Amino acid sequence: MRANPGPAERLRHQLRVLQRTAGPPKLRPIDRVLLAAASRAIPRDRWVAFLVTPATLLRWHRELVRRKWRYGRIGRPGRPPIEPTVRALIIRLARENPRWGCVRIEGELRKLGIRVAATTIRTLLRTARLGPAPRRTGPSWTEFLRAQADGIIACDFFTVETAWLRTLYVLVFIELGSRRIHLSPSTVHPDSAWVTQQARNLTMNLDGHSPAIRFLIRDRDAKFSVPFDTVLRSEGIRIIRTPIRAPNANAYAERVIETIRAECLDWTLILGRRHLDRTLRTYVDHYNRGRPHRALGLAPPLAAAAEPIPVSPRDVRRRDLLGGLIHEYDGTAA
């Protein structure tokens, strides 16, 4: 570089610095058209000062050709998607019929006028994390309990703290079909002899029960001794022990214990064993004969077979139980 550069050299250097800082210009389509037209009018020896090179013009032309021969997409490629309602129906059929395979579901859909390939059904079931038919067989705990409810009894222990902080134990049995409950007398020491006696009392109460009780569900509490199971097995009752730390497997017993606490024991100060037994006898009679149950269509477990006779609202009378803690209503026909 010369010691005293001329004005033209200083201007060219400033342009080079400006190009480094500003970067290449962003050209719009109209700019490209005008520059391409101007290139025809500029002599070849002046192309050094031109913004674009011949290679750039050729690249622009190739892009135009590519756009000319590029067709727009007509819809999504491949098969059309399944309607959400049909998708929900396929998953419903698979869950309600765990022994049905993909071809069986395809045939059921054809009966309804819906055509879906078996491979599509298989892909949909995999997406919904539903395995093949052999792996979906076997009822869940809920399905097993509902199917066999009339022949199942569930039982569990619960404790009550008295006013003097003494712990009392009670054993509750619930018939899953009728929701009728049986309660044992309370005790301080639920040893093997006491638990075995409660099994004998239960079998006597169930004598002549229709249908016959086939299963008893209990947890793995150590208070359930071997003689307890022996007494029940002698009556043809099979013992089903729930998995470890799985309260949902004995949900009926857990729920009725919560109901007893929420409607009775949480609102009563228990003084001793006789007080607790008297209180629970009154509540059990109300639960079995007068308390509506949602699982039974709002009928009590031991409801009368005849339809209730409508009464006038003026004839309805209230009966208080447990000192007014529980109310029962009845009336005489007008």
C-alpha cells in the first residue's frame, strides 16, 4: 500500500470494510429480475463491479426451473387417517373383549359396516399399549370381583381408639353381591382362638345363603391364622389372599370401613367394648336395612322385595338412631 493512497483507493477500501460488516445483500425476486436484465446491458469488462456473478444468475435460473416442475401436494400421502370415532370404537372392542384378535375385531367392524384392515387395527392397538389377544386375556381384579360378586365375601380388620386410649379390634365381612355387612364383637386381643370363632360365626350366619359363598378375600395380616382358613375351607370357601401392599385388591372391605368411620365412629366418643359393640350393632342394622346404596340402585342391602308405597310428605316421620347421629324416615300410606 502506498504512503498516500488516492481518493479512489480509500473509497474501495471503505467499501470492502462495509461489505465485511454488512454481509451480502438480501435480494427479493424483483431485484433478481432487474439484475438479470441489467447484466445483458453491462459489458463483460465491467462485471467486476456487478453485485452478482454469472454463477449466481445460473443458480437463480435453476431455482426457477425447480419451482416450475414442483407440484403441490394433494392431501397427505399414504392411506387416509382413521376417524376418531372409529379409533375409539376399536379400542373399546379390544378392552371389552380381551380374547379378540385383530381379525376378530375386523370382522365385528364389518358387521357394523365399517371397513378397517387388520394391520391398521394392530398398529392402533400397539399405539394404545394394548398387547395381542393372548396377552390381554385374564380378568383384572375389578372384572373378577364383578363377575363373581354374588359368591364372594371380603373381610378386614379395623381399630377403634376409646376415650381412654385403649385400642379395640373389629373384624368386618361384606358380601360383594348384596353389600350386606357382618361385624364381629370387639376385642382387645385378636388372637387365633378369637379369629377362628369369628369364622365359625360367619359360616353359621351364611348357612343356607343363596347363592353359596365360594371365595373369601383377605389380606396377609398375621392375625388371620391357619385355623381361620381351615374353618372356611371346610365349608367349601376358597381363600384368596391379596397381593402385598395392594389395598385396591380388597377395595370393598376398605371402602365399607371408611363408611363406618365417616358416618358413625368419627362422630362418637367410644367409652369401652360394650359401648362400641352396641353402637356398631345399631349402625349395622341401619346399614343393612335402611341405608340406600348406590351400587344397588339406591336400595338397601336387605330391602323388601315389594315396591315401596308412595306416601304423602305430611305423613313422613323421622326416627333417630345413636342419639340423633343417624336419621331414618318412613311413613304410612295416605
